[in-house]
Amino acid sequence: MTIVVHGVARVRSDMLDAVLRAAALMSNSSRAEPGCNRYQFSQDVVDPTVLVLMEEWASEEALQTHLASPAFAEFAAIFSRAFDGTPEFVRFSAHDGEPLFG
């Protein structure tokens, strides 16, 4: 069963550059982890302080291994200090999927 994580967080503008650097490192290391199908941060086109995270994991075990990794702990320490407001992170279990257009 595929696990999808979707997150939206507003980042303090004074922390944005540090968070973007940390997000790039986190993305690269996460994509190399077993079971990671996708790990992607994006910036809102209207408000660049809003970051969107989309993750896809092959299994719950792969996600839990990722969340227990030293790289995640290091990233979370930086990211959590940079929030402007309350972030929204949601996980979904995906049993099937198909292309939206096609």
C-alpha cells in the first residue's frame, strides 16, 4: 500500500533561504532512501514563503524508517523553528491510483 504525505507550511521570511537549502538536502537524501517514490518541495507561485511538500512511500515501514532517520531529525529541527503559523501535514493510504487526464 502506497503512503502519500501532503504538507503545507508558511515559513518566516527571515528563515526562507535556510529552509530552502535544508529542503534541497532533505529531498536529495530522502529520494535515495529505500521505498521513497517521490519527495518534492514546491513554493507557492503567489506567496513564496508558503512551501508545499509531497511525498510518496512504497509502504508504511519505509515512511517510518524515513521519519526515524538522522537526516529527518536534522531537517525537522531547522524546519520547525521556521514555521509562521501552524503547518498542515496529512498522510494518506493510497490503495490504487490512475492518471487524472488520460
